[in-house]
Amino acid sequence: MPKNPLDTVRADFNDIAAVAVLCASRAFSRAVGSERLLIERCSPTKSAPLLEAGCGAGRVTLGLWHLGYSNLTAIDFAEELLEQARSLAAERAATAIRFLCSDGTALPEW
């Protein structure tokens, strides 16, 4: 068992059973409802750079892509979830989205 709480969380979110539950439906990749309203009000320029921290399997990031946002970077510390996000992005030809493995406390330079 990991000693560091962050390692415990990372282990949980990299567990394939957890990934399967979170990604059971491919329909999760659409930003809807209040998320969409908030994003459109705060960032009306579709080419503005946006960072989603804690993107998981990419539901909001891919939803943003579908809404026309084109300068997207998404980070998560769970590599298994990032693989799901990358796979979904590839299926939807959203190849310009940058997916990076990071815990958000030490962001990589890009």
C-alpha cells in the first residue's frame, strides 16, 4: 500500500477497474448544461488557450473540442485515464489536444 496520500489516489485512478467504471459510456465526452454555460461565458474566444487540470478520461476537454475550442491542453496524473482521453480524442480526430501527465502542482513546460 502506498504511504503517500497522493500515491494512494494515483493508484486508485490508475486501477483498470476504476477506469472501466469511469469510461463505461463513450457519451461522457460532451460538455453539457452548466459546464457549457460557464465555459462559454468565461472564455468566449474559441482560440484562447485553455487548460483543464484533472481531465480524467477527457469528458470536458472533448466537450470543449466539440464546442469549437481549438487550443486545449489537458492534464491528469492518472496515466490510464489519459490513455482513455487520448483514445477518444483520436477517434474524434481531435489530435491537436495536448494531453500531459502531471499532478497539477508541478506543471510541465509546453
